[in-house]
Amino acid sequence: MAPTIRDGDRLTVGPTDPAGIRPGDIILFNQTERPIVHRVVAVLTGSDGGTIVVARGDAKRSADAPIDPRQIVGKVVAIEPATFLSRRRSALVAFFRTLGARLRG
């Protein structure tokens, strides 16, 4: 989600009614057992009359797979920028996670 959200930033996520989701909102949702934070680019009505949410990361060219509103955990209501040191710590943690994963094969 850079440049809006960067590694190490703290997010406050509040509950939201899926009917209140609008393009431009930043949402937290679960996709294949993984939490993702992306910006809503469209809210559509499906062939069954249900709502379909389309989101995309700010730095991505293509949109995510359509999101069922039941996958939405909440809406980002505040972003607290990380300090220089916390950004460095986040980068170091990510490095060691990647290294560990590669060593495990």
C-alpha cells in the first residue's frame, strides 16, 4: 500500500457495515486465510443482487479478486507512521523471515 501505508506503520481498524464501504476506503479483509489491507476501487452489484467489493493495493497495477463483503474485517480509520527505527526493525524481521523460509526449503 505504499506510499500511503509503509512497513512498520500502525493501523487502527474499526468495524464497518459492508453496505457503507465506498471507493477510496482502505479495508482489512481476509483472502485465502491471509489478512490484506487494500484500497476499494469499486463496489458492484453481482448477478444475484449481492454486493461485490473490488480492491487494489496502491502500488499494484491490477485489482484483487472480487471480495465478498463477509471477508471484510473492518475499515482503516487511522494510520500512525512508523519511526525510522521501527521501519529498520521491520525490514530486519522481514529479512530473517525470508532467510529462514529459504533455509527450511
